[in-house]
Amino acid sequence: MSNPKIFLQKARKKRVEQGHPWVFATEIDRLEGEAKPGDLVDVVNHQGRYLATGYWNPKSQITVRVVAYEPIAEMDAEFFRNRLHQCQEHRRRFVADADCRLVYGEADFLPGLVVDRFNNVLVLQLLTLGMDIRKEALIEALVDVFQPLGIYERSDVGVRLLEGLEERTGTLYGSCPSILEIEENGLKLEVDIVEGQKTGYFFDQRENRAAIAPLMTGWGGRSGIRLVDEQDGETVRSVPVNANGKVVTFPYWDGASVLECFAHTGSFTLHACKYGAKKVTCLDVSEHAIETAKRNVERNGFTERVEFVVADAFEYLRAQVKGIDERKQRGLGGVDTSKKLDGAAGRTWDVVILDPPAFAKTKSAVPGACRGYKDINLQGLKLVNEGGYLVTASCSYHMRPELFLETIQEAAIDAGKQLRLVEWRAAGKDHPQLLGVNEGHYLKFAIFEVRSK
């Protein structure tokens, strides 16, 4: 028995033929046959030529989401097992850590489904009606393929309302402790799968966090520290000495000073310490997030090198810039020096890391987002030591890569800085991208060397 057919309009962009997995309501001419919301339908062109099979929801503007490019009769447990095995093989090949994103929606040919693994507990999001009504078969397949200790649902996202679904959370299978310890790039982190953001942790920056390693050492010379050879019996060893010739005993004398803003639970802070940073300032507006970051820092043995700040990042950066300006004015003379300076303001760092939440969640929010990204990068650039590095990211899909780079360039011009692009990255390998599907290309990550003009 064949599926009902969705006929597409003749006058439309050939997006489905080019591999895009969405069919919008405005592209559809008619439905032939009977279909309930969530049922599979065959998508055909205006001449009736088969293009793809997907599930149908007339309540959604994305009316059909493609699941196959050859006719299939149902999305049963066997269908999910086959797709999940493909997901598993991709992660085994490209991701060293067991804790990772196992299923990334359309890019894994399972639209409307996200699955993350945290210490053998799976956390899933069901974003669409077509996936939601097949939950039982999906759970069976997830258990068969991944043998998890538990499966927890975090379908508490607003996009479900567009599908006519309520938000929902809770245990679906086995045992699901709310707090789990995961490992990323050799570091141990605490994840709260019940109260944490999204599914509990952001795996998409795994490779980007590792990319900061070269920035974390090579700074001792700026402090006048150099290596000299010292004879120890028959052995010659290099020891660090300061400008006065005294031996430096601090093991991280060559490390960078680092500021991480929007730290959440401190993932970049942990990586900075792992790769040799001398001192890290870990900042987030959420006290709960900073408390988690403190525990993460402690469990990895980095406590002595990290200071924590609970503050709004915009306000904190502006305060530091203001402190620098006030000190410069005092140095030039002609100002009232009776007023005491804020001793906490006016700091600079070798590396400033900016990983803010999405500033533009809709297309109409882009102008405001540009202002936000320009402001945060402008202030950040002013706080980078000469020849240091700005690490900056955007997870706003509507902030296209070209626009993001243009915005940073505008910030650099206003800050009087010359930027040299060292690294340009996207989401990690457990977040594959379908070519031609721009909606999946949301994360932009850049490392810039910062010099004064």
C-alpha cells in the first residue's frame, strides 16, 4: 500500500531535489489520499515524479520533514535501529569521547530528534509531532543500539508548540540521576540533565575548546622570565629565572592570563587550565552556573588558578575598560586624583574568550544582535594585551558567518585594533552539517590575534 502523496507546486525553488529536508506549506499544491498528522507521505513534483518520503503535520509551517529518498512504509523500531547504527558508526569514527551528541536531527536523517549521551544516560528531545508519536519504537531502538542505563526526556522547548505539542520532561527508561559526570578532552565535568540548559551541556564546542591549547603558553618572556641552563651533577637542565636572576618556582610561569565570559559551567576555563594557563577569570551572570563551574574546577585540580566572578558580562567588561581609561587620564595629568580608583577595574588579559548565548533567535532580531555582538567584542578587544588573542563565538543561526565577521571587524575599527584570523571553526564532528541546509550551520567560532594600529 502506497503512502498518500503531497504534490508540490510547479513554480517553486527545487529545494527538495537539492537535498533540503523541509517542505513548507507554501510549496504544497495538494494532498492526494488520506493522512493523519504525523503520518508518512510521499513527496512528488507537480508531474507526480517521486522525490522523497517524510512525515506530515498540517499545523506546522514546515509541513513535511523528509526521512528517506526512497519509498518506505513506516518508521518502526527496525527503521530507527538502522538509522541509529549509522549515527553510532559516525561517532565511533570521528569522536574520541563516549559522551557526545549521538543524534543531530536532520543532519543524521532523523529530523526532529536530538539525543545526547551523558555517562551512559541518554537525554533526548522530541521536537516534532512525527517523532513524538513514534516515541515507543524510538525508545526500543535506542535501548537496543546503545544499551543505556536510562533515557531522560528534555522536550521542554518552545518549538514544540509550533507542532501542536506540549512541553514535556521526565524519565522514559531505566535510571536517570539528575547529576552526572562526563568526560571531554580528558576533563571531568558535572552535568545537570534535569535543570541544565538544553539537554544539560553544549557538546558542539568540544573541538573548539581544544583549539585554544596553543594560546595558553608562551607568555613568560613578557614578564622577563627566561630559561637558563643549570648544571646538576652530570645533568644540565633548563630552569626559569626572572629579570633579577631568581629561580621561578611557579609551575605555570609561562601560562596565559585568561578571561572567560558567559562561562556557564566553566568548560573553556577547564580547557585553559588543562593547557597551561597561569590564571583564569571565570565569569557568568548565573550564580548557579558559577557554583557548578567551581565544582568542575575543583574536581580537575585547578582551584588555585581560577577566580570566579558572578556578574553581567557587558557591565563587567565596560567597567574594566572604564578603569583603563581612568588610569590613562591620570597618567596624562590634569584630573582630580583625590577620587579613589576602583582597584578591581582596569584589568587586561592575554586571552579573552566570549561565548555568549544566541542574541538573534529570529530574523527580525538580527539588527539588535549585531549591536550586541559588536558591543561585547568591542569591549573584549580593548581588554586583550598587545599581541594577545580574542576567542569569540556566535550560536545565532540568523547571524550569518559573513555578517558576524563584518560585525567583529567594525568592533576592531572602533577599538583601534588590527585583527589577524588564526582559527575559523563551526560545530564539532558530532554535529555534522548537510551541505545546502543553512539552518544547521549555526555556530561560528573564531580566534583572532589582536594588535594595536
